[in-house]
Amino acid sequence: MSDTNQTDASHNDAGQSPAGQAGQEWSAERVARQLLDAEASVTAQTSIVAEWEGLDLDTAYEAQDIALRIRQERGEVITGVKLGVTSRAKQRQVGVDTPSTSWLTDAMILPPGEPVPRDKMIHPRVEPEIAFVMGERLEGPGVSAATALAAVKHVLGAIEVIDSRFAGYKFTMTDVVADNASSGYYVTGPVSVSPEGLDLGLEACLLEIDGEIVDSATGAAVYGHPAEALAFAANTLAERGLAIEPGWVVITGGMTDAVPVQPGMRIAAHFTNLGSITVSGG
Ligand code: OOG
Ligand code: MG
């Protein structure tokens, strides 16, 4: 799956330079609004860092939080946290090697059986993930994988449908953090399993496209272990005074390369203990 950048189905993916803002000063707020506008108008843009060197990591997270606040003002509710680029497959695919945290809201839930809403997306890609549902509040710093796992109520399989606001998925670390790590939609599987007695490092996932197994990975692909990724999320959020709340879902990052969604595609992720999830390409 190394040619995914070339095979992306894309509309409005011409990579417009950030438009209509001439003369306006850059700020985290402007970055947040511009990326939300790109999402709403289903239009890709080019790297913001290329235009504004001031977009450092702190400012990118600030933009991400401002965008969350705007989503909340329009009625969206936080449902959890999404980890980004936690696996080597993803790091290689997008050329970013530092994991990140971003926000999930109820508007991003794709109900089981619903096709990928392609008309609302620029160039969707799917990726299988291992998801946690939190039983207890998890607050860094100093959270270990074992502490993190002890706060988990259930483990689920998931498919995330990502959609970068950047043309060709060409972005830097700070671009993608500001862009809520290409958030689109997520669907969780029908099987929820207690973490006790599960060896998540060895939990396997087969990714099937149109009846063919195109990729596979185990949980160890995710930052060594999905619970390590969860601990990373808690410790990173703590730097901004935030915690992972009970009931939240944490998707721990794509286990394999993300696969471009084509119309009519049949996508399935099969897990050892977490069941199977299917999504139609729409
Ligand atoms: C970044 C999305 C990161 C993951 O699971 O790694 C992410 C991208 O690939 O556009 O959701
Ligand atoms: Mg993901």
C-alpha cells in the first residue's frame, strides 16, 4: 500500500493556498477557523506552516482547542480522544514521526452500517484501530501503560475514516495537529471486551478491501502496545491541564497504512478478539 498518495480519490483536492485572508495577521484562532472552513466547504488547502513559520506545536494545539470550542458552540459534545501517528506504518505514510492527541466529538460518530459520507469529505482514507472506553478518569503526568489499562472499562475494534484538510495529505507535524489529526468519522465494533486477560500487544487485525486481505498488524504496532499509547495521551494532555474522562472513547491510532476510500468499496477490519467491523465506501 505504498502508493496511497497516488491513488487517493479526491475532489476539491487541488491544494489551494490559504485564500481570502490577505493582509490578516496569523494567529491560532485564524488557523482554527481556516481549517474548519476547509472542512465545511470540502476543500483542500496547502501547508499552513509553509505560510506561517510561527505555527509551532503549542500554537497548533491551541488552534486544535479553539476549533474544539467552536465545534462545542455549535452543539457538538466531546466523545473522547484520538491518537495520531502511533504506528510505524502511519509514520512512514505521512512523514510525521511524533504521535499526537486530538479530539473526537459526537458529530464524528459513523453509526454502524452507514456508508462513508463521501460528499462531506475531501479524500477519505480508512484505518483500523484499537479503541478503549474509559471506566475511570485518567490524569497525567506519570501514567504508565499498566495504570492506563487499569482505568479502561472495555476494549473495542474501530475503523477511523480520516480526511486531511491538506492536499495530498502533505502536511507537517504542526499542520496536522492544528487540523485535529485529519479527523473525519469513526465507527466502533460490536464486541466489547474487558481488558483483563486480553494480550493487546498480540491482538491481530486483518484489513480486508473488496474481499482481499490487503494488510495486517498486531496491537504492538501501536506505540509498542495500545496501553502505551493511552498513557502517552494522558501524559500529553496533562501538559495542557487536561485529563481523559470516564466514558470517553480513546482510539489509539491506525495500526496499518490508511487506505483511500473509493466509491462502492467494501471495507472490513477483522480482529482476533474484538470482532469484525464493516464499512461501505459509499
Ligand atoms: C494523520 C491522522 C492520524 C492516526 O491514526 O494515525 C491518525 C493522517 O494520516 O492524516 O488518525
Ligand atoms: Mg486514526
